[in-house]
Amino acid sequence: MTRSVTAAPPGRPAALTTQPRRRAALPLAVTGVLLLAVLSLFVGVSDVTPLSLLQVGADSQTRQIFLLSRLPRTISIVLAGAAMAICGLVMQMLVRNRFVEPSTIGTTEAAGLGLLTVTILAPGLPLIGKMLVAAMFALVSTLVFVRILRSLPLRSIVIVPLVGLMLSGIIASISTYVAFDHDLLQTLSAWMTGDFSGVIAGRYELLWIVAALTTAIYVAGDRFTVAGLGEQFTTNLGLNYRRTVAIGLFLVSIVTAVVVVVVGALPFLGLIVPNIVSLAMGDNLRKSLPWVAVVGAAFVLVCDIAGRIIRFPYEIPIGVVVGVVGAGLFLVLLLRKSARVG
């Protein structure tokens, strides 16, 4: 009697054999993030420890520091890290290039320009209004980038991120000139450098919008995966390609604007995390999203804790730490992919 054996698709035997392991590993990864979050709660200049929280009274300064600063900061780190990593994955899928993310195609810079513009023209606008203006600028910049890509005769793996970096440079130059003309250079620098030290209760709540939008991205994950296969393939499956891309870019722009308004820019986060996850998970967005969110949150937590420890009792802004580490990993990924193509 001959046993029937179903062969694994060519080039993907490992994915089939390791799927149960990945499902089992995800709860362990979430547990690791929770442990990092607990560690983040008790790292800082103020002497806040679990024992001190149990011993002091409810109105003590230690408990106020914990509830008004440490806890909101840690929640913000997890939400912002997971959201920006997911935005990078969605953008890479829609643009069909592994080396793009909001900070390399001008989306982050445009959000900063929008925030600068509304600060000059309508400084009394509520925070939610400033966020919407920043999101509008971010969306326009992203659409400009996509339009430029469609007109390029050659869309190599290196040309696309270079075009995005040039667009980012142009927008950043405009922002710098406007800020200089209105004596707002220091303010602009503070906005464009990610920093969680100023996150307190009453200022971070906008990030819960990010949590809702990333949930929407997960629900529409299959549509974005299909759109990443190209316009013709998407149309043949009965989906409206342009509408799907527009929805994805809109969600990415809103999330980016919220993060920039609340904590500042987190460069290269949305680039390196999806690439690392894709090496193990492949290109299925629905399956990759939980891992991207977990790894993104863990990466930002580690960078933030390192920034608080390296020059203790002083603090290095998270944007600086993420930028240095992210830029190095970006070059490694770029050179690795270029060598493989060559």
C-alpha cells in the first residue's frame, strides 16, 4: 500500500514545518514584551520600585510619578512602536518595495511640516485639529511619492528608497526654512526627535486612536496583501486596486501624524522591523502583523531603556537611539539585498 504524500510548495518547505512553532512562539514573544514593559516602569531617575509602591500612601509623590509619568510613558512606547512598525509593513506591501517606510519617503517630514504650519497659522487649534492637519500633509506627501514612482521608467530595489529619501530631504528643507523664518527651529527639532520623556497622563491619549487604526489595518490585511501583488492581479480578483491603496495610505498617514504629534519621529523603525519579520514569516500581511507589532514594541522598549541607562541620570532621546540603530540595520539590509540581486 502506497502512502500519499503532499509535497510542500517549492521554496517554502520551512514555512510549512515551522508554522506550529511560530504560533507557539508568539505568546512567548508577547510575554517578553510584557517583561520589558514592567522593566521600563521602574527605570528612571526617580526612585520608583514595586516595594515603594506597596509601602507608600495613595497620595504619595512616588505613586503620582508612577501613574502620571511612568505608566503613560510605557503605554505610549508600546503603542507607538507597534503602530509605526505596522505602518512600515503596510507601506512596503503597497509600494512593493522592502526599503520604504514613513520616515524614508517624506511622510514623517510632511507630518512635521503640517504641525509647523498649523502652529504658525492657528496656534490655538486643539490637539486633535493639529493632528488632522498633520495627517493631511502626510497623506499628500505619500500620494506625491506614489505618483513619482508611477512615472519612473526604472523601479529598482535601490532607486525607490533613494527617491523617497530625496523627497524627505526636500520637505525637511522646506520645514527648516519656514521654522527659521518664524524662529521655531528648536520647536521643529523637538517635534522631529522622538522623545517619550515628556509623555504624561493627559497627553498620550491620542495614541489610543493608533490602536484602533492598527486594528483596522489587521482587519483589512488580506486586501493589502492582494494589492501588494499588483494592480492587474488585484483587479482580476474583484478588488478595487486604487481604493485599497488609498485606504492603506490614509491609515498610514493618520497613524504617522498621531505619533509625530504625541512623541515625535521614530526613524527607520517601520523599515527594519518588517524586514526582520519577513525573513521568517514571508509576505502574508495578516500572519505577519502580530509579529511585526510585537517586535516593533520590543525594539522601541529596548531602545528607550538603553537611552535612559547609557548616560544615567541623563536621558538620550529615543529618536536618537532608534535612528542610530535603525540606520545601521538599514545599511546592512540594503547591502545584503543588493548583493543578492547582483
